[in-house]
Amino acid sequence: MKLQRFAVTNPMSNFIRQIPEGDDRERLMCPDCGHVAYENPKVVVGSVIAEGDHILLCRRAIEPRAGFWTIPAGYMELGETVEEGAAREAWEEARVRITLDGVLAVYSIARIGQVQVIFRARFAEPGFAAGPESLEVASFHWSEIPWDELAFPSVHWALKAWRETAHGALPAAVLNPAEDRRGVHRLPVAG
């Protein structure tokens, strides 16, 4: 197979930040034609996968937060639903097939431009193993979750939301906690 190389130029290198007519915030705009390049939040999809009181967690092999534990989650791809994305992420990170019970939580993390849609899920088939983005995958009893080694604040939030709804019907989706409604506060670093 012959590899082809392409010169990549940034078509937005000439764009400038200004407020388009009729808008109320700065946007990246082409000064020649007026095209607006909207910058929008990324959608992250994932799931809290449980069997009884055990939760499946993945130790991240990639940055950010390599070496820390997380639920299987990642960016949505074009052409997939949030459900398909959550199932794909579970397979990519933990080599597990899942059944989704419903939306567990929706978090807005404004400081990093993300909206996270987290599902409650269970195993559709037995077994799991580390995928290419995970160093290892393990099932933790609730009392054994490595809370100080979790990668992101939203992992803490999702696990706590799961605990509150684990054995019943899912209520309306849980949103950001009242003390961090816009997702602007980082967790304190464990000393």
C-alpha cells in the first residue's frame, strides 16, 4: 500500500474574532466572505456499567489523566446516536457489550466545552478486558471504588447518581450538582 502525503493548511488561519451582525458574542469569521466558524461544545457519551453492587471502571492509558480510573466514555462520532456512542465506547475501552437502562445524567462542563450524556447500563454478555485506551479494566464493589484515583469530577458525579438510582426505575436525568451548575469547578487535588 502506497502512502500519500498531503500538505495540510489551516483554512481558518486568516479568520478573525469579531461579533457578527445581529449576534452578541465574538465568533471566528472570514474577513473576506463573512463565513462564521461556530465553535460548539463537544458531546461525551458514556455509561456506568454495573452488576449488583459492582461497577466497571477503566484505568486510562491515554491523556488526559492517564493512569486514573474512569467509566467507559468518550466523544461521540458523527453519524451515531448517544446510545450507539455509549455502547461503542464501552466496547473500545472495556471490550464489553452492554444493555442501556436509560439516561442516568446529563452534565454541562462549560469550562472545557463539553456536554456529557451518561447512561446506566448492565452487561449484555459476560466478560470484559482492557481495550486500546485502557491500561486495565476492573469491577469494583461500591466500597472499593478508588475515589482518590478517579480521573474527572463527572466520574464522581455519575457514580453517585448511579448509587442513588441503582435499584429502581430511572427518574428524570440528573443534572450538574447545585454547587457546580455550569461545570466550572475542578475537584481538589488529593494530597
